[in-house]
Amino acid sequence: MALEISNRAYVLETGSIAIEGKSEDLLENEVVQRAYLGME
């Protein structure tokens, strides 16, 4: 839900930024979908 209303997003792993970018790009990113959004 946060990615739908934000402009930019950061994915943290063990306290470090693993992925960053435009929210719309992260919503379409397959790695983010599988690992963090539960999509296949």
C-alpha cells in the first residue's frame, strides 16, 4: 500500500539499503514482488 502512494522507496536488508528507486519501478520489480510482496 505504501508503494502505491509514495514517490520513492527504499528496501532495507539488515540495516542497509538493498534496493532503492521510484515506487512504481519497485512495484514492477520481480525481485521485490517475490521477496517482499508475496507475489509470484
